[in-house]
Amino acid sequence: MVAGFFMSQTGLEGRIYEFLSPLIESEGFLLWDVEFGSTAGRKTLRVLVDRKEGGVNLDDCSHLNRILGDIIEVKNFIPFRYDLEISSPGLDRPLKKREHFLPYVGRVVSVKTKLASDGRRNYKGVLKTVDDDRFIVEVDKVDYPVGFDNLFKAKLEI
């Protein structure tokens, strides 16, 4: 994740996510995440998209950039200058919500929690299960439950 980007989907990010999701789906893609932040003094709206089958390529990103850029401008969601970046979440994709974790049960994930449990905040292991409010990561044959409310950062390991 680029320095300066944050993980919450509240406020502006949440409104943009809710607005863009059906538009992106109508183009045959899935909206993975919306991140808004700044890097090197430039404000950037990063929209991460994927497909159910296969991945996204540069032409897909360019196509969505043209469509979404115009729509966001017309709706005037962002009252200041920004760069729009459309990209794939990548192979080592960020996992932020329950729906992100579900397809990867049985795969290796890296997780960092907000608060320590038994003195531990970092976990790298196999994603065992995903429930409504938590998931379990197995590290060295020990299961560690992590509540989504305690999730700071997680990603799929490649």
C-alpha cells in the first residue's frame, strides 16, 4: 500500500464507493476498494477493480478511467484537484472486509491487528475460516481468531 493512503471507507470514500459500485459492475467488473489519500503532495483517488474470472489489464483500467472520471466530475464528489487511478488490487491484494477474505480460505495471508492479543499483533499463516465478525488464521498449527473490528491491515500472500 502506498504511504499516505488510509484504509477506512467512511465519509467521502464511502460515498464514492457506494456510487461507483453499480457503475463498475455494469461494465463487468467488481469494485474491490476505494482509497483516497495523498502522495508527494498530490491527492489521489485510487479505485481498485477486479473481475470474477480472470483479471484486469491496462485497457480495462483505461476504459474505466475515462468513464468514471467523467461521472465523478459531473457529480462533483471531490471539491479539489486530484488524480484518478484505476488499478487491479494485485496478486498480494489488500483484504479489508469479510467479502475480501471469503474466496481465500486455505490460502496464506498476512494480518496486522490494531490491538495485541497475547502480546501479538502480526500473523502470517493459513486463513482457516471466515465468520460474520471474525476470521481465523493458523500460524504454526495454532489458530488465532481475529475480529474484523480489530483488523488494521491484511493482504493475500503470493
